[in-house]
Amino acid sequence: MKFAFYTLGCKTNQYETQAMERLLLEKGHQIGHFEEVCDGYVINTCSVTAVADKKNRAVIRRCRRDNPQAVIAVCGCYSQHDPEAVRALGIDVIGGSGQRQAFVEMLLEAAGEKRHEEQVDNALRRREFECLPAGGLEERTRAMLKVQDGCVNFCTYCIIPYTRGPIRSAPLAVAVAQARELARRGYREIVLTGIEIAGWGADLPGKPELTRLIEEICKAVPALRIRLGSLEPRVVTEDFCRRLSGFSNLCPQFHLSMQSGSDTVLERMKRKYDTTRYYQSVELLRKFFPECAVTTDMIVAFPGETEEEFAESLAFIRKCAFADMHIFPYSRRPGTPADKMPGQHNNATKEARSRAAIAVAEEMSRAYRGSFLGRTLEVLFEEKDGECYTGHAPNYIKVYAKGENLHNEIRTVTVMEVYRDGVLARLD
């Protein structure tokens, strides 16, 4: 049979989709594209915001409407959080955010016998890390390697600890073996991902630290680029930076989760750092990884956020001079403490603050990309875009360059100009 996947949300979802593709391929099935005729379609959902939930429903409805005879399956955080809403959309197979191997078996049973299958567990009771095959379709250049799942931070705005459960870590030996397998299969870059990778090791014997995991993977696959997923700022210490700065294959791009540049807002969010500690992490990274890209995400119009607090956030992001940012207006999530906080902002305020923050973020992004004009970058090319191939430098600057047969090639380029969402370059 032929199956197609549609993935919404984070890199962990991307990894899990790739794993399910592998499981189906190993069982002799085919993987198709979501827009072509298939026997079954899988939508791997996200539930980080209300906007994400709306996107989930739109994709599910369209898929059900366009493929009335096919088996439609839904998994991920949305179906974990609200299986009743998914059930109401007439879905054949419903799974949650875990037990991916069992979900694939349900999918095959439903497709073969034309029956409804559903299994959604209690995420908060999960204790074991599910080891899945890493890597997906062979034409990909970058593989996600999930090393951790779950989160116990319970930030006041976030639903994810309830949909993903407590921290579970991949054993060190398993993660290293999977990295070696990805290298053997021809991937050129690995992204270490998880729900909160800073928590890796907290549940393992001896509680090994994340730094050791990164060191061992960098050593195991020295020819591959290793890129880190989102980091909690407190994991960045002088020891972390000193030990990792010696690995030339560690990509100098660090996504430090921030959410707000105002200490009083961070306190209401129940984040476990303040702006002073956050900026220490930024400075350490730039000391040990000169010209690295520090990226982040920011929530605007959090409940009770005043104009003064928002101004503090804008001033702080300018101080940090981020290479790139993701800006999100606060989204109410029923069941979280922030949903019941006073001072909920209207959409007009959310939109105005989003526009203001995005303008600053775009200005900083252009400045960072512009700092590489006339300089060379090593680019892993991924796909064709019009007359150009596109790929990413180690610092994750997107590069456009004209050339032929560049897929999965690492080539040196000279940056000519800031262009679209990246830079325009020529092959050297």
C-alpha cells in the first residue's frame, strides 16, 4: 500500500514522521506525496497554539473531503490533547503523541480491514523513551535525531507537558549508534532534537549531562554536521561552551528559548531564568563561537504585559542582536494557568505588538546576513528553487546559488548580497 504524511509543528514531529515512514518502508509499503492518490494519509499534528489547532483541523477536513475512500489517520499533540475534536472529524485512525510503532500497526490494520482504530494514552504516565529508526526518505540531506522527549517545566502558557509527558531520554549508546547509521546512509547533517533537549539524561542512570551526549555524537560522526535543537538558556555554561568549541562539525547556530525580554513577564510565565542569566548565555556563546548565529522565539502580548514590559522586551532583543527570531502572539490554551490570568489582550494589541517585534527581528536578521557579504561559506545544498539551488551554511543562513546537480553537496560559496530570506551567493 501507499501512504503519505503531512507534518505540522516542531522538529520532533518531523523526526517522528521520518521514523514512521521508515517503519512503513521496512514493511514493504510505499511513501507517496500528500497531493497524490494513496491508500492512506497520516496527519502528524501540533497543538502549541490555537492557530496550530486551526491549521490541524483545516488539513484534516481537506484530506477527508478529497480522499473519501482512503484511510485517514491523525496523531500528534492535537489528537493527544483533544481526541474528541479529531473523532468528530470522521477520522479512521486516532493516535496520540507517543507509541509510534503501535500507531503504524493500527494504521495498517485499519487500511487492510477498513475499520476504525483508536489508542490515546495518558501522556503524564509515560516513563520509557521509545526508540525509533532515524532518518526517512533517502533524498533528504538532513536527518532529525530525537534524543529526548517530554518536559516538566510547566510554563504557565504551555500545553506541551500535558501532551508529551515527563522527560524520557535516549540511552547514549542508542543515540550514538543511530548517528553512525545516518552517516552510513549518506546524510550530511544531523539535528539533535527533542521537546526539551536540555533535559536529556535527567532520567538515565548517573544523570549524564547534555554536553557529554553532544561530544560523543560529534566524535562518532566527524564528517557530519551536528546541529542542536532548541536549548534552555541555563544549559549554556562556560564548561558547555569550552568543551564543545573544539568540535569543527558542531554547527555554530544556537536557538536559545527566550519567550520574553522582560523579567516580570518571565516571572509570570514561570520561566526559570531572568534576562541577566539569558544574556550571560548569549555572551558565552559569542565568546567561544565567534560570529555564531544566536536565534530565539518570543511571545508578545502575554496576559498583563504592559507597554513598558513590551518596550523592555524590544530593547532586550536589540541588545542580544539575534540572527533570527520567531515571533508569536500569545495564544490561550485551556487548562494552562495563563488562560485564567487577568489582563488578556485583544487581537488588535497582539497584532500591533507582533508587527513591531517582527520589524526589529527582520532588521537584525538583515544585519547578521549582511555581515557575511564578500565572505565565503560552506553550504549544504538541499533543493532547487527556480534558477537557484538553496541550502544552509553551518550558521543556518539560507543560501541561494546557481548551479547544477548540487543536491546533498557541500560547496564553498562567496556571498554577494542579502537576498529574500537569506543571501545570494556564487559557487567558488
